[in-house]
Amino acid sequence: MSGSRRKQALGLLLGFLMLASSCSALTPTDRGTRLENGTVVVGLAQEPAIMNPWVSEGNLQATHSLSLMVLYPLWRLTPDFEYEPLLLDGEPEVSEDPFTVTYRLKEEATWSDGVPITAEDIRFTLETCLNEDFAIAVRAGCQMVDMEASEIVDDKTFRMVFKEPYAPWRSLFSNAAGSILPAHELEGEDFDEVWDDGITVSSGPLKFESWNRGQQMTLTRNENFWGESQPGFERFVLRFIEDSSVQVQALRGAEIDALSSQPQIDLVDQVEDLDGIDYEVTSGGVWEFFEFNHGVEGLGEDHAFVREAIAMGINREELVDVLIGPMNPEAEPLQSIIYVNDQPEYEPAFDQWSFDPEGARALLEENGCVTGDDGIYVCDGVRLSFDYAYTSGNELRELQFVIIQAYMKDIGIALSSQTQDPASFFGDLWPSGTDGAWELFNQAWLNTADPNPALEFWVCDGAMNFRSYCNEEVDRLIAASRTELDPQRRAALLNEADEIMADDLPALPLYQSPVFLAWARQIEGAQPNPTDWGHFWNVEEWGLR
């Protein structure tokens, strides 16, 4: 399919999706009255599976962005990817030999039930992270702490001693899977189960009230919040709306007052035409990629050339122009799985995989592959037909699959869609990759100011390595980066690892995704945040005009 024909097909498909979804209508409501009564209703494209952000089932962006309004870590990430002390009373004291960080909590910091937030809570959080009885999503940073040497200095001071220098120490308690836990509330509880349906005590500006699964969640203002600002509303209602066209209708009909969603091509155009609505689309830390399962037939080490042919067969420049260009004309293909384009450490390791469909076919034939009657190559008895997994209900991903499927057909490789709802997709399907449950897996990752959390994708025994990929040199470089305190030398180590992975192809990066937030003009203080904190990062500063 030529570029022009593919764009024409994409336009027809977009028109079909818009027509099909235009059948439902929402009844307008009086937004002004609702806001005056202190209720803000926000539309979300994704519903969390559970509310506990620490455990594997809670490893969704929806869980993270919602729980961070209720549970605070020590730091937060600003839209500029800077660490801002949150529970901390200023910058910690750092010393070496042994590498030690001394944290001082704010005197006024308390839980919503009035109990002070103390150094005992930091100790309890570390112990919970290290407890093998619980399904903690990522333990890597916690495992670097020497618990025997670490100590409570006083009620508000905790001295954390590390086993060796640990460069990403700030990232350890800077996101939802680093929120400080209430020892007085959770001691002796089954942490895998206790917060499935709601977080029982709050350290943030909002507290959990109720959750009507499949429809909405309600948070209310934490009257005991100790921060400098209080939200300018009483209730924060999160309404789960998967379909982007229904999201627009909800904004137009005043069923919702704000919308946080993954941008879709038609979504941005439609919101732009709405009266009384402001919106912003920004590039950020979200990067789109798909993974190759090295443990399945046809993609493993005996067929590395198949992975290479797939990488050569995708026109990532055109993919970005068609899918992201209408929302962000400056967007470019992503060429790293360590850094995103606008980080100063970024180096384009994956630019070796430029679009070359003829070269892809030649590579397959050089390795003895022959085409069958259906035009699909067979290599060593293996038909090059693979499942391509992505989350259901995401129109941009659906369009992306159609385009990539066409690219693959052009080079003699067949792709079939494999979709599930987000909770099942990440909770069940993705971790089963080591059992061969998927072959190609399309997802996005929210980068942080420090790349360390994402490195668990690539190390041999990484908590998020479900693709049976292992390279001991990559492991060595990543391990060295974690103890290298000099930022430039650390970036050099990680970029060297990136170069190796560009050859190995555990994944193919596609682009740096835009992020989208729309809000009624009666709301003030809303500011998009492209980090894994999400758009509600400063909800305590939201007010009503």
C-alpha cells in the first residue's frame, strides 16, 4: 500500500469510527450549578483494576495518577521532569562511604485520620517493598537499601543506608509505586488485598470515598490535608469513558468538566471546536513501542533476522506523520528505549532501522525463507504469522495496527490482532509472555526524570522482562549505571546499552506520544504533566472561578 493510499484508508476508517459512535447522545447538564456546588467531574479513558499502586495488578497509569492524589511519595515530578520535595522538609542530606541519604519529613505532615506521618512509615514502606509474600511490582530500588544499617533517627528523620552507591536514589520514592505507606493502618494486613477497592487513609489533598466499578470513582477533599493549598472544590468525580467520541460528547453536553485521555486524531479536532473548553497537547515522557517475544517460534535467537526484517519493514516516519503529526507537527520517530527525544541524554541508537521493505524481503530470502501460496514467508518450516497484542478500546492503537499490518503484508509477514481490556492486558496477558502468551506486544511507558524504573524491561531477571530477552553485557552496563553517580558517565553507560539493544531488538520504539488534557474555563490551576504523575499532579491548586 502506498503512503497516499494508506492515508486515504486511514481517513475512511476515522470517518467510520466517528459515524459509528455518533449514535449515542448525552443529555446536557448545568455545569455551572454543579461547579458552584463544589463538584468537579473528570472523564478518564482508563479505569484502574485496583487502587494499590505498589502491587503488579495496580501497575496501570490510571491507578498511579488517581492514587497520587491520595497517597504522597517523598518527591513529586513537575512537568519539567524535576524532583520537588513533597513530604520532605527540604533536600535530604547525602553522604558517601557508605552511601547514605538522611530524610527529614515535614513536621506538619499527617494522615487524614490525624496520625502524624513519621520515619516509622518510611521504615514500614521499605519492609513492605521487600516482603516476598506480596506481589510488589518493582523491588529493585528497595533491594539496594541495607535495612540493618538504616535507622530511625527521630520521629521525623530516617537515615537510609545503601549497600553501594545508588545513582537513581531520588526515583525510589518519587512516584505512585513509591508512595509512603501508613504503618498504623497496614501493619499485619495482607497488602495484596487490603487496597483493592479503595485506599483507607490519605496523605494527599483528596481521600477515597467510593467506587462504582465500570462507571465512576469519587474522591473528596481531605480536610486534614497539611499542605499549603486546599482544592477549591469538595468532590472530585472520575467518570470512566473508554470511547473518545463519547468523551467529546460528554464535554460538549457538560456531563464532564475536564478530560484526561490519550490523544486520538479526531479527538483533538473535535475538542478544539467546543465553546468554553481549554485544552493542551504536549509531548512528554510517554513513549510508544512494541516488544518482540524472544521466547516464541520465529522470533527467537535462531530467527533474529525476522525481527530485523520487521524493523526494516515499518515506515516509522510515515507512521508518526499520520498518527501524531495532526496533533503535534514537530513529532519525530523515537530512536531509543532508554531516553525520550527531548531529554538531553538522548542518542538515536535505533536509527539504523530505516524503512527498507525491499531490504527486508532480501534479508528473509538470504536466510532461506520462501513465500507460500498466500504470499507469506516460511522460514525453516515456520510461517511468519504473528499475533500483535494491544489494548482494546484505544482507537489510535487500532489505527496503528491497521497501518503496521499493511506494512508487514508488503514484506510477506502476517499479523493478527490480539486485544484485551487494559486490566487483563497488563494483569494477565503481559506477564504470561514467558509462557508464550503473546508474540508482539504494543504498549506505552511513562518515563520519569530518571530512566531507572524502565530498565527493569531489559535486564535478564527484570521485574518487567516478560519477553525472554537476556544480554549479559546489557545487564553489566545497566548495573554499572546504577552505581555511577556522575550524570555524564552514567548516561554514556546507558546509551552503550541502548546501542546493543538496538542490535538485539527486544523492542522497537515508535514515537514519543503526546499527552492531552481539556478542561472547562471555570476551572483554574489545571496544568498537563507528561510525567508518570499524570495531569492531577497539582490537584490541590485546582480552583473554581
